[in-house]
Amino acid sequence: MNNGKPNWWSRPSSAPEAARIPSPPPADGDGDFPLPAPQPPTGSPVGGPADASDAPVAPPVTDVTDVAGEAGSSAPPAAAEAADIPGPAPAPPVLLTKSDPPAPAPEAPAPEAPAPQAPAPEAPTAGAPAPEAASGAQPAPQPLHAPDEYRTPPYGEPGPWAPAPPVQRPPAPVPPQQAHMPPVPPQPYPQPHPQPQPQPHNVGMPPQAAGAPWTQYDPWGADGAGLPPVPAKEKKSRKGLAVAGALVFALVTGVIGGGVGAYVERNGGISTVELPQADAGDTGRAPDSVAGIAASALPGVVTLHVKGGGSSGTGTGFVLDTKGHILTNNHVVDAAESSGDISVTFSSGETARAKLVGKDSGYDLAVVQVTGVSGLKPLPLGNSDNVRVGDPVVAIGAPFDLSNTVTSGIISAKERPITAGGEKGDGSDISYVDALQTDAPINPGNSGGPLLDSKARVVGINSAIRAAGGGSGEGEGGGGQAGSIGLGFAIPINQGKRVAEELINTGKATHPVIGVSLDMQFNGDGARVGEKGKDGSAAVTPGGPAAKAGLRPGDVITKVDGQRVHNGEELIVKIRAHRPGDRLELTLTRDGKELTKTLTLGSSQGT
């Protein structure tokens, strides 16, 4: 049985140490050279006649098939140990051989001895037959201990797994065989040299390239130096694997890319969103732009909160001078006429209390004053007579208590006769305004705020809006929409300036008059002078401007300075657009005839 040990180990039961060294077969001309046989130690107990001591006694050979079951088995340790113990050599047993036919021992060529040595008895090899022992021969010395097959062998001897040493000896003489036993030919030992050595080769080398000389593998070589040629079949296999890997990679990346795309589409990205934004630039604006006008005018605009008489309201005003005078609408501060509370808030957020200086319901204007406030910025006043339809305007106010609200538009029309108020029922609170019409959004809370031209100059005072239901006045519309529909009206600043000066100087405002009572129920075209005045008095005031100009009751006035009037309200608006003492030219009809009269406006005290 092959148990991993070399097949040249023998199993002698007792033999000298030298007998265990195998004898090489005859030289076959492959370059090997014979080596001298090991010599027995001097003084050995092995001795006898010279003719008998020179030939060693062959150890008994047992049939290998009887001991190990098959050829090539190694000797058991007990037999090896017995071979090391000296003692009388047993009688040579009968040699049993297999059924191989006998063969003469091959003659070995004369080896070249490295050095002449004294003749010495040659130890028989394990597989060679032992010669006949001479009479009186001394027994071979036995080793003291059984050889340890795992020990470190002495120099020149084979180890447990090492190949046999390169020792060659002359063939031992073949002993005479018994007549009935054929001679056993010497078994050739396997040649330890040269032994086929496995050739190193790189991973992936084909078997036929195993014998190629060792080369150093350079993985970074440009031309694959050091690598043996790869068979075409293996190249095809590698190419197929590369193609398959590329397809798998493309499939995986496609699936991953599709998933990422779907996620980004649904969730808007996989990281923090950073939106592009313009760099901080110049924040300055042209003075005639809406932003430039607002920036210039806002410091002079205020928000008023009024409480009194069980009511409250919010409106807007603007600073007239550094003394703290503020112009606004009469209906904004009307609740504070007797003992009301007026609070003024500037665009900077500063708040101050104000007092009522004067008001006039006929013009719907009022002036309040704050004290103890520094840094006031009065707004410059423009000229409303220079305004033309289509000019750009900007309105500033606090609609629905939203302070510093800026809207823009144009001048839609001029000299619009507007009447507002009338909540008291006696007509004392009705205001007549020859207004500027604008489409700049004006809502409740804008009342009293400035209407500015392109140079940030005040050209009007926002006062009324036309609601969708057909009504007029701030927030008034007969149940209609209480909000801007693009029809806003402002008192011309020329009229506002005169009234404000009178209110600041005297606390009262004067109204221009012609000295007649009008028939407000007349449905014809024009303003008809009544037959009787209020409380039954004369319709034409004796000694008044109209009486001096020759007007009579029943005359119908159709024009004022060439401008057509259609009713009594328009006539009042046209007259109040002038100052007391101005000369007017009136066109009238009397008994079907058209007449022209010139008069000088009188004055009356406003309320």
C-alpha cells in the first residue's frame, strides 16, 4: 500500500544499518557516476576469515506480500528496531519470490571511483539476494535502536520523504540458489536523479506551458511581457465573459439610472435645493420712477387713527410744513370734532398725538397738527392746473389700515364734478369737488393721502371712489362693491392749498358764491335759478353778485367760462373751483333766448 513514502524502503527484520542503503542499478549512461560503498567501522565484532568476512551476510528477506500485503510497503518499526540491535545473525532463510522468471544479474560497468580505498565488505542491498554465509562467520552487528523514520537523517542518507541519495555501488555477487528456487534478480531502484521537477508557471498557463522557463510576471507591462500566449479558446471564453459583464453592467446602471430619475422627478432631487439668484446690485432707482417717487414721498406720509362720538376710523394725511401741520379729509377726522382722539403714525413707525386745527365740509378738507416731533419732511406741492390727462401719478395711503401702501396709475380725467357725504340729511355735510380722476387703486383708508406726479409733488388729495353700485364717496356705493374699480377722485391741490391756508390761519375756510338759490329738482339741461329761496326768501340775493349781473329767477345757466354745466351740482362745483373775487362769465337762457352775464364772485363762511 502506498502511504506516501518512497517505494524504495525495504522491510528487513534485522540487518545492519548499511544494509538499508539501497544499491543503485547499473549505470545507464545518463551521466550518473558510481560512489564507493560505505565501509564498516573498524573494530567491528563482525569478523572471520578473510575469505568469509569480505562478503556480508544477506538479511533474511520475507515475501513482501506476506507482510504488507502489497509491494512497496515500508518496514514496520519493530523490524527496523531489531536491525539496530547487535546479536548473532540468524540463519539465512529460504528466499521466496514471486512468480517472476529468474534473470541473470546485470553486469554493471566499472564505475569511476573518486579515490582508491581498501577493499571492504559491501553491504547487500535490501532487494538483492545475500551470498552464502561462510563457515564460522561472525553475526552482523545490530543497531541499538530502531530507526526513527521521522528523524533527521545523517548526511547522505534519505529522509522520510526525501529522494534517495545519489549513491551507486558495484552490484553485489549473486549467491547460489537452491535447485528448486530460481534466482531472484535484483530489483532496480528508482533513480533519484534526475527527477522531474514541476515547472513553475503563472496562473492561467496551459499545461503544455508548464515546462516553460520561469519568467517574472509584470502586471503593468504594456505588451504583456512575461505572460505566455493564451490559447484561442481561452481568449474566446474571456471575450464572452467580458461581453456578458458589460451587458450586466449596462442593465444594472440603466435600472439604477431609471430609479434615480424617477426619484428626482417625483421628489425634486436627492439633495438640498439651491436656486440660482441674481447678485446684489444697485438698489438706487430713477427719481421719476414709481420706486423713486415712493422712496422720496413716504417719509412725509402719515396714517391717522381717530376715535370719538362712538365711532372710529382710519385715514391718511401728509405733512405740510415743519410746524407739524398735516392735511387730510374732513370725513377722516369728523368723529373727533368735539372731543375726539387723533393719533398720527409716521412711516418710520413713530407715533404722536395730534389736535384738530380746522375743517371744512364743503371742500372735505381738514388740518391737524402734531407737536414735539422732529425731523418732519413736508411734501412739495405741485400745480393741478398743469396736470394733463394721461400723466403718471402715484397714490400713497393706508387702505384697510395697511400703512404705506403705494399704487400707481394715470390721470384719467380732469374737472370731474363730484359730490360726497350727505349722511346728515340736511346737506350740510355734502362736499362739492371739481376732482381729478385717476385709475390708481384707491380704497377705504386712502382718504386724505397724496396723489403725486412724476416729480413726487402733490397734485391732489385722494377723497372719493366710485363704487360698482353707482354711488360715490369713500366706501359708498349703495350696497355695491366697497373697493376700487379704477375710478378714484382727488381734490385738486390748488383748491386744497387755499383751503389749508385759511384753516391754518383762521380756522375757517371761505367759499365763493354768486348769490342765488338753485332749483335742485330741475330735470332739464343746465342749472335753473329757483323761484324762491330757502325759507321763502328771495331766490336772487339782493345786492349780491348775481343781482348786480342782472340774473333773474327762472334763468337757466348753461355755461361757466365756456364750460357746459348740466345741473345745479355741476354749477356749484365749477364756482367753488375758484376763489372769492374771481370774475366769471355765465351763459344763460331766458324765455328761449341765450344771454351772457359777467359777475364777480362773493364769499361766504364755510362750516
